[in-house]
Amino acid sequence: MFHEPQHSFVNRGLKFSSVEVDLPAMMGQKDKAVSNLTRGIEGLFKNTKVNYVKGYGKFLSTSGFSVYTVQGGHSFGRGKNTAIATGSDVKEVTAVEFTADIVLTMDGEVRKQFQHALEKQKMKFMLQTKVVSVDITGDGVKLTLKPASDGHQTTLEADVVLVSAGRVSFTSEPGLDMIGVETDKVCRMLVNECFASNAPGVHAIGAVVPEPMLAHKAQEDGGHYRAKAIDAEEIVKVIAEKESGEILGVYVMSPNAGELIHEAVLALQYGTSSEDIAHPTMSEALKEAVVATYDKPIHM
């Protein structure tokens, strides 16, 4: 939002003398939004007669658990079935990337488009580079770098080290080892199609299971068709089966991706053909991408 009025609005005839960030107001709006959401959930709990405890819980067995409450108390509980939704925790990474690309879990075309958009915002990338050492100096931080393949070492001095994207599933605290829950090598819980783990009555959803940490998930497979829509720094990409037109995957890179992707999720859920996608308002970008899969795009 801060970048748009500084750089993109001028292309649409909107000019501002200056744009400033009011951090207290920003955080206040964030706190208000979080408070409204949590009160809504608490209201649902009350209406459905669900008892809840605010605190940090750990398993004692598959049906028993302890809770350290936010008030400093300690309680115990039992339940026949448990759903784990602890989300994700931050993972410390450096701004220097060892591989040749960023966000390797994403589609190749989307990766390049995303990097190009960030470079236009004056961000620099040091790809295929590894960090040999990091030293804290009186003025900041000094990094010793080396090409990933091999070569001469170089140094990079900075005020701080940028911690870039990278998260890990938050499964270390609930005491999963106490009940024998199986996890993969990066500590994500292994579940079946019903989100059930190997431990009886224990289920898992969201960022703690082996899928991208996103609300909407799609995998690329099959024929490769593409169409660009919205602005140059944004992209909608649709993967469809060449013969039937069935949508197999959708990628959206945009500030409004969260609103736009819902129609694609429904299309994937119900096996919709790319010819069936409607185009209300912003979703016209998605329509343009899917019509390109059968060579009928209007705006290219």
C-alpha cells in the first residue's frame, strides 16, 4: 500500500507531494481488526456452547492435555478428538540466496515476475551465493560471502541483516512427541485425506501439514498455458488440461490475490472447465487467463 501511491498512482493521474507512514495508527488499525475477528470467534463459541481456554497447551496423551493459561494458571483437560491448528512460526533466513531463484515453491514464471517486481522497487538479490560467516561490528553487521559453486570470498557490510521469507510449521510446542505423532523431516505433521494423523483422535490442518502455507493451494501439472492480466507487475496464470480444458492449477500474483483466487479454488474443487469461468469485476483477470487456455483471449 505504501509503494502504490509513491510509484503507481502517477500512471493513473494521481499525484501526491509526500506519503508518510504513521506506525502507531497502522498498528492501531491492525489491533482493531484482530480484536474484531477474535470477538467474532468468541461469539460463535458462546452460541454453540463451546468452552475455551486462553493459554498454551501440550499433549499428555492422545486424549489428555495440560494448559498454561495467560493468567498464569495451570489446568488439565480431556477430549476424544483434537484438531491442531497452531499455524506457523518464523524461521530465520538470510537475504543471500544459495540457489539460482527465490521462492522455489512457486511456479517458475511467477518467480521471475515476482523478482522483477521487487527489483523495480530497488531490491537487490545475491543469488547462488552462500554466507560463510556473520560478524557483528560496532556499526552493524559484516557478512563473508562466497559463490555457491566455488570462488573467492567477498564481504558485505550492512546496518542489519535482512531476514527474508521463510517459515516452519509450529509443531515443537504442543508435545506431539509425547503421543507419537508422525512428522516429516521438516517437522510437518503427516495426515491422510481426512486430516487425521497416525495418533488416534488427533487431526491437523493449515500450516502444520505438508502443503504450501497458503489458504488456497494449487499444483501445476499438465499442459502449459498462460495469460497476463492487470498491471505488468501482477500476473494470473492458469494450468489447464489441453483436451478437456479442466483447470489443474492457478497462480495469482497481485496485492488482491486473496480476493481473486476464491473463484479459482471453486473451479479446482468442482473440476470446472476453463470455459466455465465467469468474470465479475476484478475476476476478469482470471477470465482472461482461462480463455487463453483455449486460444480466445480478448486482452493480451
